[in-house]
Amino acid sequence: MPVDTREALFTHGWAIDRRAGVPAYAQIEERVVDLIQAGHLAVGDRLPPERDLAMWVGVSRMTARAALRSLAQRGVLQRDVGRGTFVARAKLEHDLSRFAGFTEMVRRQGLSAAARIRAINELPASDVVAGALEIAEGDPVYRVERLRFAGGEPLTLEDSWLPAARFPGLLDHDMRGSLYELMSAAYGIAPVRALERLEPVVAEEHHAAALGVRPGAPLMLLERVAYDGDGTPVEFARDHHRGDRARFVVQVSTSGIEDG
């Protein structure tokens, strides 16, 4: 993209609002995101150097640096020492309005899904796991810990518990593919809905080592209870998604919602 064209993107019809309660660096962030979403900046496009961006929009170089650094931490931009700052690949979208496993969700977006087994064990259910699965504390459950990849990139740490009584011999199966497809094909039990809770957390050292991020990096914890067609819980899971590579989408409407 020609330099003059890049300058126009940040100056034509837009300027820092000095009276706004939003800091200048955050306004620059919003502008970059708007340009990407509008298609004016595409994946791989190089952002202007900090000094040029600062000069064009009338801020200090430190302010421009803060904006670009924050966007890189969010996964919107990718910084390459010696080469510059570029628009990163689009984040993987998790549509929470439609229940689907990781494999199906990744395939919908034209990527290949894979799994690396970290641990598989049979153990007695804790009180929390038993409560989620509606079984007795101490009943046998399978715990399946996997690192999930999309397009060859590690994105999610999955930690799932399944009632052993519903899935006898589960550990004899290949667990590197879709767990839900395996449940359906081998046992005739297909999860059809789920209750999911989202919570922003930071990466502990073991999360960071597996996902290829720094300790303290933002993650999204998704806690899920999946149910079969009879309304029986068949999975309790805690999944950690990379905050820089995941985007969660929910469709809502006013139907059934009381006025506040």
C-alpha cells in the first residue's frame, strides 16, 4: 500500500477527538480496527512506523507506540522486530448461539482441526464434577486433557470430564479427533445443547507453555456442561482459549426478555 494512501486512511475524515473521554491511544486502536473491518486494511498489510503514525494524527510517538502495542497484544496486529507491524490473521470465531464442538466450528471456517493428547485418566468424580454431571461424588469419570489446533496453530486447552458409566471403554478409542463425533458414532450419545459460562483469565505458566503465549497473557475460560437429547449431562469441561486468537459471538434478541 503506497505511503500516501496509508496516510489518508488515518487523516481523511477522521481525527483524534481531544474532548472525548477516550484516551488518544484508544482512539487510534478503534480507528485501526475500523479500517480492518471495513476492508481498507487486509491481512498482511504493513502499518506505518510509530513516528509516521504519530505525526499524521498529531500525537506523541509514545502514544502511537501504546496503540500499536495494545493491538498486538489483542492479536489484531503482529509485530515483527526489524520488519514492522502487520495486520494479523483473523481470529477464530466461536459462535455461542449455535452449539458445536471445536472440530465442527473450525471446519466451518475453512481450517483443519487437530488435537494433541496431554493426559487421559479414569478417576473418581470430585464434588464439583459430580454436581455438573448429576452423578454421585466418587463415581468414575474420564478426564480428557487435549491441546487443540486450528490450521496448525495451538489455540485451546481442553479439559473435559465424561461419566464413565455412559461411555464404557472410551479410553480404547482414538481421542485425537472430534470427541463429540466419537460419542455419537461409538455410543449413540450426541450432545445437542450446552450451558456455557465465559470468564476472562490470565495464562498461568503451564497454559503459556502449551499455547505458545507469555505467562500473564489474556485467555478466555469457557466452562461448559453439555447435554444429550434427554437433557442428561454428558460432559463437563473447562477450556482455555487464547485471547489473541479467539473471538466469541452471541446472537441475542428481546424475545422473552423482561423490561428492565
